[in-house]
Amino acid sequence: MARSITTKQKAINTAVIWVLGLVMFFPIFWLIILSFKTESDAIMAPMEVLMSGWTMESYDAVNRRSDYFKFFSNSVIIALGSTFLGLLIAVPAAWAMAFVPGKRTKDILLWMLSTKMLPPVGVLIPIYLLFRDTGLLDTRIGLVFVLMMINLPIIVWMLYTYFKEIPVDILEAARMDGASLGKEVLYVLTPMALPGLASTMLLNIILAWNEAFWTLNLTSAKAAPLTAFIASYSSPEGLFYAKLSAASVMAIAPILIMGWFSQKQLVRGLTFGAVK
């Protein structure tokens, strides 16, 4: 009896997971469908959309109108640049908080996390004026800096959690063997926390790639990433659903492919130190 209940429960859990997965995937599925339709077909009823013909017209129009690889290269540089700069700052900060904590370490961590609750629009004007006066508007360097700053609390928190799972005795043994602070971090701490570092890096790349608020407000043409590429298909005349869908698919495809191939590393890192 107990075995049948267990089997039934597993079947229910599997069905629920599949339903949730399909619900979450449906917007992407519909986006892909619309990208292969004409503008007139894309605004029809759902069943009529599915029954209509397939075409590459929207992708051809997007490629003719926009320089996709320019936006793509901007996204890659901004996402990778903000990630590596954030790690350079977050690794020593998380190390200090994890292994040399002070009386206010937890307060500092909570304060850092609380900054993520601040509405971005609340600081848009001062940051915009600062960027204007320093010549950072519509530059890759400016976006790298601002995206690094907004994601830094998450990076520090994740690395702090991973570092706390590493036994202090191992680091103390390295010090007794004459390892300097730099060698301790580089040759002892980093290899042990590699899954956590990898998952933190991947998550930050995804966050930076998908960031739209700051990229749309701090860029216009030169440093515009793929989020601006998508927004360019919304105009006062209305939305071009098929072209907008094609542009969206082209923008999210690289990050989806990266997430698919790195999902094992991402899950391993996110569960690093958890009770197995």
C-alpha cells in the first residue's frame, strides 16, 4: 500500500512539474511561432496563427534594418565586462566577510541587499547627469560600470554563502605552509569554490544580458545592446508583432543556448554546500 502511494505521488509530482514547465515555456514557444509569421498573420486569432503559412520574412526585414552583430557584440562586452569586474571586487569582499568577519558584517550584507529594493527610476536622474558630465553616456564602459554596481550585492551574497561552506582549517593550513594572502585566495580558496564562482558568473551574465532599464536610458546608438535592439521595434505607429518577435528570438537565443549547455554547472553551483 505504501509503495502504491509513493508511486502515485511520484506520478502526480511529475505531472505538476511538466505542467509548470509547459506554462513557463509557452511564452517563448509563442514568440518563436510569431517570428515566422507575417505582420498580418501575427495579429490573427491563435488558431488562425497556427494554421497560417510560415515565412522568414520578419528575420530578413530585421537583418536588413539593423546591424544585429553590433548589438550582439555590445551585449557580450557589457555582460562579460560587468561580470569580471564584479568578481574582482566581490571575491576579496566576500573573503573578508566570510573569514575575517567584524561586528557589523551581517549589517553590511543586509544593507547591500537592501539596495536591490531601491526602484531604479529613483536614482536615474543623478546617474544620468553624472554620466553626462563625465562623458560616459552611450559608452560600453559606462554600462559595464553601472551593471556591475547594480549586480554587485547579489555577487557578494552568493560568494559569501559559498565561502562560508569552506572549512577555515584548510586556509589556516595553507598559511602555516607559508602561503601568502594572494596565493591562499588564488590556489586554495578559488579551486574549492569553483562551482560557486562559476554559477555566480553565469547568473550575473544572464542578469546583465537581460537588463533593459539602464541600457535603454543610458544608451542611444553606439553602445546599445540587444535589449535596445528589441525596443527599436516598438514605434509610435504601433507594435510590429512579427518583427518584434523575430528580434526578440535573435536577442534571447544566445543566452538560452548558453544556459542550456551550462545548466549542470549552474545547478551544481547553486546547490554548492547544500545538504545532499
